[in-house]
Amino acid sequence: MKNSSTDIIIIGAGISGLAAGCYAQMNGYRTQIFEMHNLPGGLCTAWNRKGYIFDGCIHYLFGSGKGQPFYEMWEELGAVQGRQFVHHDELIRVSEPEGKTLIVYSDPKRLEEHLKELSPADSGLITSFCKGIRAFTRFDMSLLQQKPKALMGIGDWWWLSGRLLPFLAPMAKWGRISAEDFAKRFRDPFLRRAIPQMFAWKDIPVMVGMSLLAYMHNQNAGFPVGASLEFARSIEKRYLELGGKVYYNSQVERVLIKNHTAIGVRLYNNEEYRSDRVISACDGRGTIFSLLGGEYVDEEMKMLYDGYFPIHSQLQVSLGVNRDLSGEPHWVTYLLDQPVIIAGEERREISVKNYCFDSSLAPAGKSVLIVMLNTSYDYWQRIYGRKIYNTEQIQESGILIDLLEKFYPGIKADIEYTDVATPMSYERYTGNWQGSSCGWLLTKDTMWMMISGIPKTLPKLDNFYMIGQWVEPGGSVPVVAMSGRNIIQQICHEDDRNFVVTIP
Ligand SMILES: Cc1cc2nc3c(=O)[nH]c(=O)nc-3n(C[C@H](O)[C@H](O)[C@H](O)COP(=O)(O)OP(=O)(O)OC[C@H]3O[C@@H](n4cnc5c(N)ncnc54)[C@H](O)[C@@H]3O)c2cc1C
């Protein structure tokens, strides 16, 4: 038993855990973070291979624009000071082979003109879609997280409703339709095929995609130069400077409980650490059913974990390319004329990201390309640990590279490094259920959870809290950081302390 006499133990040094640690230290609590990996950041990560940095996370970070929603929180966490962001004026391109290209401009005016050029027959629909994007440019998403839901009284809900009032109509209209269903309303066959590829997944509510375009247009959804791990490291630095302690390679096996009160944690190496409170900032399912042995679950929790799904699992093939691709667009989804089978599923499109917009990620004159696909977790899980798992990774990346030849002729000969991350890689390195990248799958049917939230405490268990992407549906780096901020605000309230923040 380690007699650490700590106020708060935090499980996981992902963004939510690091943020909770920073705010706790700002408020005079002594904290320790236990992290199973040897790095901070969790899902917010990148990896260095032979001089190339492959980013595994942030495409767009809300809060990258000074004075805009979420920015102040990043300042408190020391994550934006001196940091450059790349703000793109287009989200993605969707291209037919030797045919049309949809350029998803973030500027609603430009997008409207472009879409109408592509399909004058869909003019009415396009006008209404772009009007929706304009409405969301004024939408402050951080309002939904500004105060811990547990502390919200009737007055706070009234205040929130008042602030949300102007957006209720667009939210009702665009929150209830998926990108895939929206596409079916178009007359133009190319747009019917291209629209579902505009955002991260086909069943995403259109409202979520619109908000992203709106934030991009406001220059508040940029890419942090230096990539996601560098970004996470700046929050780790802030935490350490505030006096926090992180223990890496320290996987928590069990939360210690006495008289239905959390009193510390036990690691896999059998070391035990005591604290007044425990915050779990890691996988929700693992926390409830493994770290707590399934003893503190009510019907609501059971329904959640039995009835809802994590976001689609991901396959990421990262390529170090000995060629300067800076003249090429930064993100294109290519619609294929012939479907191909990859990882057991028929694919009609592939999505390729070109990271030349950040010159720090590849040696001079070289480039990083990343191909991303949704993939079946079960497919990879079945073969994991067997020889075929490695063979399969080589085979699937080979098929993708052959496909790339068509769009970047001669590229095969220029590829000098290939790295494959499957859902098993995400699961192994972060412990997330099915390697989930954002927690729950957000669809028009689960959107309500984003607003109402998921409880951060468990029935009949005292001094224990949960934060991060499994209790903040939709996940994302700013929302989970806010989750860490909110829990400390709640703990300060429990202890009759004023919640304070500082900016370094
Ligand atoms: C490919 C990809 C793209 C993304 N794109 C974006 C984007 O563009 N913008 C955006 O805002 N967000 C994006 N996200 C989502 C975002 O990264 C996550 O929602 C967020 O980082 C989750 O943070 P977290 O702290 O909740 O959890 P995690 O990052 O999962 O952190 C949990 C930590 O706990 C540790 N841990 C787990 N179990 C234990 C244990 N038993 N003991 C000790 N430690 C443990 C893990 O190792 C991990 O470090 C993306 C994610 C991915 C993977």
C-alpha cells in the first residue's frame, strides 16, 4: 500500500484526465494521474516513423480562434499560447473518377454558388442547407457544457433555453436528418452520391456537419501545427507545472471501495494508492464493468451499454511519401467506379488526407498521406493475435496503395513507409471499447443525449466520478476537456469552495 494521501486520483492521461488534473491543481487539490500507456493524450495522439509524423486524431479543433467558443478554456490549459493553427477554407472534396468534384467550402456563400453550379435543379434545397450553416455560425456549442449538468437548477435551464431559442428551429430541422437521408432529396445523381461523403460518417446528423462548416468559416476549427500529440503534451506540461504527478505505464486494475465509497485504486502490479476521490477518465464500459466489477449499475446504465453502439471503428493507413504533394488538395474522398473489397467489406469510395499543410510532419520535399476507412471491429478482433492479422494489414494496405496509383500516378514507387492502425490498435493503446474514436455513435436518434448528458456519478457509490467521451456523447477534444473542467467545478461546489481558474 502506497500512502500517498492524495486528494484526487485520476485514471487516464487523455485530454479529459489531463484537463481535470489541471483544474483540480488550480483549485488547490493534490492530484495524481495513472496512465497505462507511456504517453499523454490517449486518443489525441500522433506517431513518429522514420522522420514522418502520422497524426491519429485532430482534423479540426474547436476553440482554435481567439475570442471564440472554447478558446478561453484552451488558454487556461496552456494549449494555445504560441501555437499556430491551420484554418482550411474547404473541408473536403468528393471526386468522381474523371468526372465532377464537389468542393465542400466552409464559406456558405461560396458553397451555395458551387452547389448550384453543380445542380441548378436542387437550388431550393441548397439555399435552405446553406441558410442552416449561416445560422450555426452564431451557435455557441460550449454553452451546452458551460456548467456541470448536476449543478444546473431551473434558472440555469431557463437561461440555457433562452440562449438556444434562436437555434431551436434549425436544430429541429437539421438534427433529425442524417447526411445519407438528406442526400436522397437531391435530384442530381452526382450530389446524391457525394453528399453522404461530406462529413465523417453517413448517418451523422446534418446539423453536426453544418456546425463544423460554420466553425471552420469562423476560423474556429483549425489543425494544431505539430499535430495532436504535441497539442496533448502542452496540456501535460501545464499539469506538471501546476504541481500534478503523472505515473505512466501504470494500468489501474480496480477502484478500491469501502462502504460504497471510492478510496483509491489498485494497479495491475498490485500497488495500491489511496485518495479522497477517484475520477475515471477512461473507457466507460471498462470503468463500470471491470474497474468497478459491474457492482454499481442501474437500469439506465444497463440500457445505455446494451442498447447503444460506439462510433464506427476505424482503419487508418498512413504513408510516408518521397514526393512533394503540396500542390494537391488536403482531403479528398474518391468515389470509385468499381467497388473493391477491403477488410471484408465492399467499398465504393476511399478518403485520403494530405498533410502537406503542416510542413513539420514530413522531411523537406516529402509528404504524409493518410487513408481512412470505417471498418468492422469484429473483422479485426477475430484475427487479432494470429499471424493472419499482420498478413491482413499488409494485404489491405496493398489494395489501398494500388487504388492510390490511379489518383496519384507513380505514387507506389515513392512510398517509403507504411503504417497500419486497426481498431485493435486503438483499443490496445487507449482501452476504448471497440477502439472507439469518439465514444458513442452520434446519430439523429442519439442527438438528445448530447444535450441532456449522461450522469457523471454512479448510483450508491460516493466519491467516484466519470468524465470524458463516454459521458459526453459526441466526444471530441474540447468537449472532453470541458468535461474535466466541469467535474472539478462540481467537486468545488461539494466542498463549498469557489471554483477558480488561472491563465499561464
Ligand atoms: C482518428 C480520430 C479522429 C478524431 N478527430 C477529432 C477531431 O477532428 N476533433 C476533435 O475534437 N476530436 C477528434 N477525435 C476525438 C477525440 O480524440 C476524443 O473524443 C478525445 O480525445 C477522448 O478523450 P478522453 O480523455 O475522453 O479519452 P481517451 O483519449 O480515450 O483517454 C483515456 C486514457 O485513459 C487511459 N486508460 C484507459 N484505461 C486505463 C486504465 N485501466 N488505467 C490507466 N489508464 C487507462 C488510456 O490509455 C488513455 O490515455 C478523434 C479521434 C480519433 C481517434
